[in-house]
Amino acid sequence: MAGSRKVTVSTDAHGHTAGWSETPSAPATTVTPDPTAAAFFDVDNTMMQGASIYWFARGLAARKYFTTGDLARFAWQQARFRLLATEHAGDMSQAKEAALAFVQGWRVDDMERLTDEIFDELMAPRIWAGTRRLAQRHLDAGERVWLVSAAPVEIGRVIATRLGLTGAIGTVAEVVDGAYTGRLVGDLMHGPAKAEAVTQLAAVEGLDLARCAAYSDSANDLPMLRAVGRAVAVNPDPALLRQAREQGWDVRDFRTGRRAVRIAVPSTAAAGLLAGAVTAGLALHRRRHRDA
């Protein structure tokens, strides 16, 4: 029996599976809705400084799920994987295996409760005010605004709810009786998968992609940026900046000086990349809890 979370899962004619979840209640507004236009925002280093899954891990470390040394190794692994994923786009097997190990045994309500707490502590102060204003402009125009993240869709939904956005597209992990099984439904929401998910959502929701916009910091998201009528590079990496200049896309950079270099370290190309130390730490925590 499947868990009762509110996640829509769609599979297209090519077998591509996507998942998205709307926030529990839409923010009150007097704006006339625009039913065919929407905006899609990447999360890591676009809406937020660093990666949501990294800050989630930081919050877990503060709650003694694992040590700060484990966290430091995790940050290094993330930086290394981001480089490898950029150089070998599409080879996501390592990330998928790590994602499976991370979610197995966790309850959905625990994931969402912890994310809600950790958002206030670590994520909210790192939301880019400039990107948040961009999202608000779409809301003020009556358009829906979706986060698109490789993080588990439940994490994306919490962040979207706290920011007053429409919902989130994210990686979908299988749930049975309210707990994650360790298997994914479809693939990690990364690279071409984001474009496929946006296209599927548009078909279901009646959106005209030519009237939609997408925002990202990474060249990994070029398929999503090319799928819409208006692409915007936000805090772009060098490869995306080159593409944006060639294509004549808008560029918004809210970073300054050395700060821009530092915040790029805790980022991830795929949600669930809690390889090694984090997975081991969570397993140890569960064992200790069982044996107590």
C-alpha cells in the first residue's frame, strides 16, 4: 500500500517519469490568474546559496545524526561529484545509488518535519533576495511558480511552501506505508530529466511553454532552459554564462567578489548524493535508536 503523500507522478510516451507536488494552499491574491504562463526555478545556487540537500545535512549533523567530520567529507564529495557530473553528463548511476541509500527507511512525515525546522535555521537566511524578487514578479503577474530540484520532492515542496510558491518538481522516491523503500520512481531530477518534467507538467496543467520562463545557475540545466520561451541565467557557472551570451539570454548575478567563490562549494548535481559518510551516519543513528 503506497504512502499518502500528495505527489503527482506522470510517465510520458517515451517512458520518462516525473513527479511534482503543489503546496498545501495557494497564497491569497487578488491578481487575475494567467493559466498558460509559469516560471520554473532551479534551487541550488539559483534560489538558494549552496544546495538544499547540503543544508539539510548540516541540520541533521546539528541534531547528532552524524559528526561534523562526516559533514566535511560530504561537502568535499559534493564538490567532486559536481565536477564529474559536468564532465560526464548523463552518467548518474553513482548518484542514484547514493540517493537510494539515503532515503531508505525514512518516513515521509519525518523528512518534511525536519526540512521545515532546518529551513528556518539554515535555508531561509541563504535565499537569494534577488531571485526571490524575480519569483514574486511572476506571482504578481498571476503566473504559477515552480521550484525544480534534484532534491526529493518532499524537500522541494516544503521550501516552495515556505516561500509562498506554487509547488515543486523533484526526485520521487517510492513510498510504502509512509516510509521510503530505497527505490526511486523514475530517475533523479537532473539535466534532461528536468526538461522532461517541465514538459509533462505543462501538458497536464495547460501551460504554453513558449510563454514560460526558466531560471538556473548551471549548464546542466540547459535542456530545461531551452524548453521554455524565456531563459534566465542566475549566478551562472562559466559554461552557462557562455551559452547565455551566445543565445542573448538575460543574466542576473547576485554574488559579489570572494563570496561568490565560497558559496559555490556546497552544491550538488543530484539530490540524495549523501554518499559514504552521511549514509553511514544515518544508519548508525538508526542502529543506536533501535538498541537504546
